[in-house]
Amino acid sequence: MSKTTAGSIIEVKNLTKKYKELTAIDNLSFDVKKGEILGLLGPNGSGKSTTINCILSLLKFDQGEIKILGKTMAPDALDIKREIGVVFQDVAVFDELTVWENVNYFCGLYINDKETCKQYTEEALKLVGLEDFKKFLPKKLSGGLLRRLNIACGIAHKPKIIFLDEPTVAVDPQSRNNILDGIKKLRDDGATIIYTTHYMEEVEILCDRIIILDRGKIIAAGTNDSLKDLAKVKERITIEAELSTKIQAKIAELRDVVNVKYDGKTMVISYKDARKNLAELVSLLESSRISYGKIFSERPTLNDVFLELTGKELRDQ
Amino acid sequence: MKRLLYNFKITFKNKELIFWAFGFPIIMATLFYGAFSSLINYDGMEPVKIAFVENEENQLYPVYNLVIHSLSVEDGATKTSDSKIFATTYINNRESAETSLRKDEIDGMIYFDNATDFPKLMVMTNSLNSTIIQNVMTEIEQSITAGHTFEPANLKSAGDQKMDYIMVEFYTLLAMACLYGGMIATKALDKNLANMTSSGRRIAVSAVSKAKIILGTLLTSYIIQLIGLAILFVYLTMVLHLDFGPHFPMVVFFTMVGALTGLALGTFVSAVFKVNENTKDGILTGITMLGCFFGGMMGPSMKYLVDSTIPIVNKINPSAIISDGFYALNAFDPDSNRFWLDVVSLFIITSILSTVSIIVLRRQKYDSI
């Protein structure tokens, strides 16, 4: 057993993976603390899945070191693998087996005791809300239910560490909520989760810490709030109103305003600080006897952060 | 054990696979039976017309004159009887014999090129009759080489020769079924390989060693293969009433060896070729069908042609080796060198295919998936 960074359950150091000329992962280093949900956020092709596949010892990599539970990860490290659950981006089930049999089969790859395996199978199906579909074949399930089955197969053996690689791609809102609730439950039960997605809303809801990846590099890392603090625009207020040129100029001169956009109906005002902006704006409008429709304030999103850091949207690609 | 049961279920629920591995050989057997039923049920046959060229070159092996004579019917006889299967014309001029052959007046001519070699056989078409002449010539030659006295009485009757011809078709069919069974291993392995399927990726990151997974998969595939072959045998013997000779336990043993070669071939195709599932099916089917073609599935004459022109092909062709082994079991006995040479050849091929597969499958990490 080698030394680990205090509290780290996974350590990735200087990981580099190349596909011929293309560097898919470029000198990546990070760690995952016990019991946290770490989000890997980035557009398609940013290296999220490749990173996970390298950590899981499925892919060869050119450079770097990966430790899980203090031990170097290797394809034959079965004792480490026993503690890991993986939900791949592609649905990985057998079409020939029923929902129950699929979960039981994959659970059986970790749990030898037949009765325990049965019990875990039932619990996993309950967790993802598939109790009523036990005897269904996968091809009879909707896309959302299939994703839930995919998750049940990956986590049925109650692993300590769970890799979830874009588990909500192409699912309906109901299934997505069900999946996200299930993930929170897993965290509450003590699992450490590494969650990749290109949906910023999901990482905002779920993750304790977020790493934003682009072209195989970490471009930002931190908590949801600390990442949003990286954005130059700290608040954005949108107002529907008919505004004269004079009023538009007054608004632009308000404290901390960095940018104003107006299309004749709606004005979007960006602020570099988020203190009392809404109150000041409302006060100005009322003192100028301007009537307005909707007015609302928004904090910057992770997409704004990504946009500022890379010049492109998270979902550009 | 539970995993094995699931593996059985996964395979048996793959209807396409079950059709090709189980149903297709039975359909082929039925078609063959239909095509040969007139031959199988025919009571007598016309003697095979041959010309025997007598000249000064045939002094080294006078036994041929005696044997051919003893195998020939009386002048004017129109039906074969027991070992009297030839209607022989003795000619001392090779050109005249060739002329008769070209005019289709005879099925084949036997002649000596020089005094030191065995006689040559010339036929114009590849047919049942030319195959019978070829068989007789081979048996005489083997007797002389082995230092035995050739006993015409031991030669099979025309009817038996005819059945041999037909059975060769079924032997190649059995060879096909053995090798087609490899498809079961190919598909089963693909489901367990991380670079082939998403289920394979999930299994690769599990807490079960790759060796255990692969061995379990191959064991299941082999058992399913044997079940398929058992069904085929039941159909051939019980429904079509084909006779596989007096050495049935050895036939079963040899079938298991052949199925093992099929398993190794299927594993090889799965491990070595980095292509999609359909292409792998195509490769395995191509290897099997081409091998069966060279091995005599479309008529034993093709096997003889390949054996005489490019002998190495059928020495490494598992289909030809399997069908030859069945033939050797039926025509000779289980102690014959020919049969055991076929067994050893199959084991060598199986070992080579397995070794290459193991080297490839040992790899645990991939460049890309």
C-alpha cells in the first residue's frame, strides 16, 4: 500500500493519452475525495470518457499514474475492481436476458453468494424504479427505462466508487429526475461518485466539486460557486420594457454595469458584481415612471464560465 | 455455474445463430439426401467402362492386369455384381484409348507412362464413375506400397462404392457443422471483449479475471456446439437412416475433435480480426465454405483434384481433414494411420489457432475502444 493524498480515494497524476497525433488527455492531474461527487464537465470530445477508461485500465495511456484506494490501478487488480461500479455511456446489457436477469448477471460478477446477489438485484431495481419491469426484455423498454437498467447493472453490487459516464444522455425528463435522485441516494449511502456529463444543470445539482475539461486539459476546477466566481459577469438582469434612449443611457451608467443589450422590447444588463443591482434598477425605473413587464435576475452559469474561458459554448460540439 | 447458465440462455435466444449453427446443417443434409436419394435407392448399376492400355511399360506392376481383370464383368454383362464393377477393354495403343475417352465411349483409361511409376488414370469428366475408378486405383496403390497382397474380394462392391461417394458429401457436411459451430464461440467471445461490445467493457471492469470469463465462455460454446452436432447426428441416423459404419464411438470422438477445431477457429476469428460482428461471421463462413468446397462438398472429385494438384491445401484445410477422418473411419478401421494422422492434424491446427488467440486475448488494455 503506497501513500495517498489525505482523504483521496482516486488519484490521477500527469495522465496523458494520445491517439497518433491527437492528444486526447493532456497531462491531467486530479484527485477524488471519499464520499464526494466529482463532476467532469466538458463538451463532446473533451476527454471525459477517455479519462474514465484510462482510470479503469481499459485504455493504454502514454504517461501518468493512477491510484485507486491507495493502490496502482491495473487490469488484474481485482480487489480494486470489486469496489468499483461503472455505468458506461452506451447501454451495456444483454438483449437476450430480462431486466432482472441482466442486473443479476452483472451483480454476480462481484457477489458470489447467490442469495445476497438476489437481494442486491432487487434493491438495485427498486433504486432505479424498475420493479415493475423485471420480466421485460431490454428491447421492450423505452430509452429512459433502458438507461435506468444500465445504471442498475453498474451499481447493483453496492460499490464504494461509482463511475457514471453521461448516464442521462437522451432520456426523458421523468427518467432523468429518477436517475439524479438515485445518484443522490447512492451518495447518501456513502459512495464516491465520478460523474461525467455535458449537461451543466446536472453537475450544478449533483456535484460537490467540478472539473471543467476542454481538449483533454483541465481549464477550471472547484465547487459550483467558486467556478461561477471565475466569471467576469456576476449577475445578469433581464427586463421587458419600452425604454427611451435617455433611460438606456442611465441604466448603462449604473454601478457595476459592464454591458447592456436592448432589442426594443427586452434589455439584458450584465453586472460585474452582484450586490443590490435589482433594487437599484427597479428604483431607477420607478423614479422615471417607466412601466415594465417581466424582470428577473440570473447568476452566471457554468456555461458562461466555459464560454469566457474557451470562447465557445459547452454544447457547441 | 450461474454465469454458465446465463451464457447458455444468451446463446440459445440468439435465433440467427441457432439457425446457422443448428438449422442450416440439417437443411443442407435434407437437400443432399434429396439430391442423392435416387442413387441411394438404386438397386444395380451399369459397370464402369474403362480402357486398360497394355504395353511394355506395365511390366513392373503386373498386379494391375490381374486386379483389373478380376474386377471386370464378363463381356456383354450389363450389371455390376459384388466386386465386378468394370467393363474393361484391353487396348495396346494409348492413342486409341484416348480417342474412346474423348468420344465418351469409356469413363476412364488406365495407362503406364514408364516402367518405374504406378499407372496413370485419365478421365474426361469428374463424375461418380471417375471417382470409383480413382478409389480402386488408390486402394491398389496403397496395398502395393504397404507390401500387402491386394485381394479383389476385399474391394467394396459398386453399391458400397456408390454409398462412399454419397457419404463423402455428408462427411463434408459434418465438417461444415463442426466448423460452423465456431460461430457460437465468435459471438459469445465478442460479447465479452471490451473492444467489441459495451457489455464486454462492463465485464472487463468487473471483479472476475479475463481468463475465467473466456474459459467459461468457451466451455459453454463447446457444449452448445456438441448439442448441435448431436441433433444433427440424430437426424442423419434416425431420420435419413445414414450409416456411419461400425465404429460409432470413434465417430463421436472424432466429431468432438472436429468441434474443438471449430471452437478454436471461432475463437481465432473473434480475437484476431478487429472488424464488426457481421464481417467476422462472413470471414468464418467464408473459411468454412471454401474449405468444404476444397474438401469435396460439391463432389469428391474436387477433393481429388486439390489433393493431386495442390496437396498442401487439404493438408491444412480443417474441413478436408475432418471429412477425410470420417471417411477413413468408415472405409478402413480406427487403427488406420490415415485416421490418426487426421486426428493429430486437427490437434495441431487447433493448437496453432488457440496459441495465436491466447496471445491476442491476453492483452488487457486497448489502444482505443
